[in-house]
Amino acid sequence: MNETVPSAPFVAPAASRHAVTFVLITVFLDMVGFGLIMPVLPALIRDVGHMDLADAAYIGGWMFAAFSVAQFAFSPLMGNLSDRFGRRPLLLLAIFGLGLDFLFSAVAPTLFWLFVGRVLAGVCGSSYVIANAYIADVTAPEDRARAFGLVGAAFGVGFVLGPAIGGMLGELGPRVPFYVAAGISLLNFAYGWFVLPETLPADKRRAFEWRRSNPFGALKVFRRYGSVLPLCLIMGVYFFASAVYPAIWAFWGMAKFGWSEGIVGLTLAAFGLITALFQGLAIGPLVARFGEWRVCLLGLVVAVIVAFGYGLSGSLAMVLVLLVVHGPEGFAHPMMVAMMSKAVPEDAQGELQGGISAVMNIAMLFGTVAFAQVFSTFMQEDASWQTPDAAFLLAGVLLVGVLALFVAIVKRPEAG
């Protein structure tokens, strides 16, 4: 596969800064394209399916589930293929496929075809798996927490522009942002084709094995390297609880506060900006001062506070305050990834990222369906307690459990 793109230069460790820059720009552009469609998806589901907001939220949850199933099935394959053939060809393939998916979704005439589009997006949505493997290739183990934080910041900055622009474009029609997202993704592919370097030398590649590439086989990485198993459990429950945000955020804002697509986009943009600032500026100094364990703990504490906070909020102003408070939650995921990355050898970093992706997607799959169902149930006209907040309150309870698990089973470095 790597022979189809012979112009790809190998990046030596001394040039790692340039390789990281390429990856960050790629992740940023990818996220801009993805974020464009988020504010308008509820309106598109309601328009295509001719249904009310409560039912649209239920359908939206199953669409996200379809996306997660596809990612669960294909992300481990992509990660393992990148360990065999190199990072560059697989990353370009994922970006190109995502652009075609956005174009496909823009013209989908029925809910069935919207589901097909979400499946295709999941198949091609493994770019972040390879991006994380890219980062692991060119950074020393002690520097990976900061590097993974920069990847999170690139996601956050892309999330600032994507939803904000998507909300404005949504005023022109719910399909317009999909066309724009397709254009951005395909431009991103063209950029990567010409400038994205290869970072995995031939002597560090390993033979491809199907048994390590199927989604359930990918989970064996956690058995093979048992020291990462406790964090695997914690990450799974964490992502299940965190699925409340993609599952209901737009529907919740519209139901509780009467938000338009534009306001949904602006709140998502604000969250992206705050996340980018915290991850890009604070992770490095905080890890150097307090260590990965304590920084992860801070992120989980904040996760509990904001989940309950959104459920109890009574105004847009309160939501904006919580968005600022929410920023440090973005520390939790990169810290877990960094701690796990240190525990596996260099030739298994792609496999590890595929395994992490499998756990994340299983958790997000069940979490999204569950929280969409909770939201829809408590928003029905015949509900005994009609409220848009039940899902956030349930997420807060689950995150308390995540916090307790982390403190109980993940040892502080000085205790190990």
C-alpha cells in the first residue's frame, strides 16, 4: 500500500516537530469539516423524517450508534494496517473517504440513506487513530502527554470554527454545511497528499495479522499489556457517560432554551475554544508540575461538576459559565492515553490506539443510544416527569462512579 504513494519521505526523530505540525493541521481541518454538520443534524433529521424533536433525538442517537459501530469495526483494522504499511497512506485514505461521505449525506433523500452516510463516516473516521500513532512515532514517552494534548487542542480549535460556521450555514438550509464539509475534507486530502510525511520506518513495521485487527481481537492488546487494563475499564465507563453530549446537546438546547441552529453552533464553538486553550496551553505545564495522574484526576472531577451543572442550569448565561468551567475535563482523555502509551512497545502503538478506539466506540455506541432514549422518554407528552435534563443528571451519577474507580484502582506514580 505504501508503494502507491512513493513520494512520502520518512521523518527522522530530529524532524519530529515538523511531523507533529503536519498531523495537527490535518486533525484541525478534519475536525472543521466534522463540526460543520453538528448544529444542523437535528433539523435535517426532522426535515427528512417528518417528525418532532423528541423522536428526532431518538433517531439521532441510533445514527450516532451506527457511526460508532462502523468505527468499532474498522478503526482497529486501520491502526494495525498503519503498523504494517505506514501511517501516511492510511491517514490519506481515511480523509478522502470522509469527504466522499459528507457529499453523499448532502444528497441523501431518506432517513435510510442518512444512516448509510453515518456508517460510511464511521468507516472513514479513523483518522484520529492514525494521528495518535503518528504522534507516538515521533515523540519520546515522557513528551507524549503534551503531544496528545496538542492533538486535543487541534480538535478543539477545529471545533471552534466548524460548529460556528455550520450554525450560520444552517440558516441557508440543513444540507448546505454537508457540501462545505465535503469540500474541506477533500482539500485536506490534497494538502496531505503533497506534504504529509511518513514517520514509521520499515525496520519498525510488523507483519499484519487479522486476529489482531478484528475489533474484538484489538481488545486483546489490553490483555497482552495488563498494566493498561485498569485505565481501559475507566476509559470505557468515562466515554459511556460522556456520550450524553453528542447524543443530546443540540436537542437539549432546543428543547430547554429554544436555541436556533446558530446558537447551538456558537455554544459548540465556545466549548471547542475553551477546550483548545486548556489542552494547548495548560497540559504541558500542569503535567510537568503535578504529573499525569493528578491532571487526569482534575479532569474527572470537573466532568462530574459540569454534568450535574448542565442538568440544573436555568439560562443560557449559566450554560456559558459552565462551558468555561468545563475546559479542564479535556485533560482526562489525553492523560489516560499517555499513561497507556508508556506501557506498550513502539511497534504496538498503532495497535494500542486501535484498541483504545474500540473501547471508546463501544462505550459511545451504548452511551449515545442510552442517553438519546432517556432524553426522548422524558420529553414525551405523556411522561410522568417531563424534563430535558434527566440524561445529564444520569451522566453525572455515572461520572461519580468513574472518579471513584480512578482513585481506587489507578495508583499514583509515587505509590507504584
